[in-house]
Amino acid sequence: MQLTNGELINTMMDMDHEQLVFCTDKESGLKAIIAIHNTVLGPSLGGTRFWNYTNESDAIVDVLRLSRGMTYKSSLCGNNLGGGKAVIIGDSRALKSREHLFRNYGRFVNSLSGRYITAEDVGTSTSDMELIANETKYVAGLPESMGGGGDPSPVTAYGVFLGLKASVKYVTGSDDLQGKKVMVQGTGNVGGHLIDHLMNEGATVMISDIYEDRIKRITAKHKVEVVPPDQVYSVQADIYAPCALGATLNDDTIPQLKCNIIAGAANNQLKDEVKHGQALREKGILYAPDYLINAGGVINCYIELEGYNRERAMKQAEVIYDRALEIFELAAKENLTTQQAANQLAEKRIRAMAKLNARM
């Protein structure tokens, strides 16, 4: 998707974004985009994704969608945070000098004076956040040695696991996963921890990943079936758990799906929220809204900002189970897709807080 300048501004207005910041540094090769969606509930927070986008327009569309998802994510799980996100365009694995690039990037984050707080995401790590912290205090996801929460993926995975169990509960009447067949696409940090939870509950797990080293790490630990990437969508399974990049639910893949539930960690799983949310509903597949069930990461960062406690972060992530059931019930009652129902609940809290702020 290619965006002209006029289309970009109109897209931002349509999605209710507040600000879009382009950041470049020729010497380090930095090409980054920071999107601030909404700050009604508090300063925007969201990770920095490092990805080799096909073009700049794809990166812009991604950061706009991701930042809006962060607003809704924090709203649903009760955090006093707004939504933001950043993308760095390039190949994270091929980067030679991480210090030079991330310290430059940290200066751009600092220039926003707290309107945006960054954290790790796909292609970035706690060590990268440590580099950013040399230039700004507006960073979460720091190593435990610095008083941070360290790797947030265990909390994110726990929330996804609870959302998955809530989905099974809604469909079958029980959240028992014994013998349930789960297709996990993407075995990175979050996917790996999710697989641990699934195996511990007796699920039958299938995995797929484009990186062979990740596959070997999982198969060395668990007895799972490895599925080639091009066969993921046609596999017979009870649950499809997308845990890689977004937009895997689209015109091509939805007709192939042979599952009853979709519940995974990836952001923006629906390529078109309205069209593909409805397509899943018509196909009889329950979709657990991604920005709800993967909210463990932002919960972890929020707890870090208050003074980190891992036990508290895991406990707060448990809200995801009940909120998922609430969304499923609202969708059925109001004849909505689950994505529409989730959006309604998130926007309801934001509107209420906006009115409260206006009276203060």
C-alpha cells in the first residue's frame, strides 16, 4: 500500500492519531517512525519494532495500526497509558553497530518529552533498551540489573495463554486444553513461552517458523510436530495461534483455515479489521482480539514504571481471561464481531476518561 502525503494525513485523522514523527540519522543508518495515537489515559507507550519493510509506506501503515492497538490494549486492561509505537526500518540481525543507532534513536524519543515511552518489540531486546536509556528516561523493558522488568515475553505469553483458555471455555464450556490441537505460528520469545504453557496443559502442539534455529530450540525441549510455513493455514487444528507478524488473516488464508478458534500473540492479525473479522464470524471461527490477549507486555511495562514486581505483573495479566469472555458475550448479544466488541469496550473507557479530564 502506497500513501501520498494527503492520504497519510487523512489516514491519521480517520484513525484518530495525534502525531507521527520521522527520525533519520545518516551516519548510523537510522530510519525510524514514531506514532502517537492517543494520550487521554496517559503518556503513550509501545515497543520499537525493528523490521526490514518492503517500503516506507508499509512501515507507516504498520506503525499507525500498531499504535492504535496499544491505545485499545491499555484501555481494556485498565492501564493509565495511551497508545504509541515505533518502527525502525532495516535488518536487525545484520546491524553492525547497535549502540550508535539506538543511542541516536533514544535522542529522538527524548525529544518528545515523555509523550512517548518506548520498550522492546520484534527485532529489539532488553540490551537495546539499555542503550536507549543512555539518552532518555522514557524507556521501559530495561534489564533487571537496572531495576527493570527484563524480558516481558513471559508475561505476554501468559496473557495469550489465558486468552486462549478463555476462548476454549466460551466455545466448549470448559477451558481444559488436554488433547486440544494447537497450531503455533512463530516460535520466538512469546511463542516459545506459550508453547511451554500449552505442553504443560497436555495440548497437542504443532509449530512453524521461518527461522530454523528457533525450530531446533523448541524441538530440543518438546515433542511437537513441525509444519512447513506454507501449510500452516490448512492444518486441521482446534486452535490457530499466530505469534509472528500481523495480517495473516486475509483473503487468501481465511478460506484455508480448519480451526474453531484463533488466539495468538501477533499484533494486527486481521489484514482488514472489518472485512476479515466478519469473514471469520461467518465461517464460525471465534477470534480472540489480539490487542487484548497480548496485553501482558504493556502490563509488564506499566508495572515497571510504578516499581517492578513480576508477581504483580502476572497477577494483573489475569484480567485478560475475564475480559475476553466479556467481549465474546457482548459480540454475541450485539451481533458484532469480537474485534468490534473489543473496540467498543476500549473506546467507552477512553470517552469516559476524556469527559473526566475535561471537568478537572
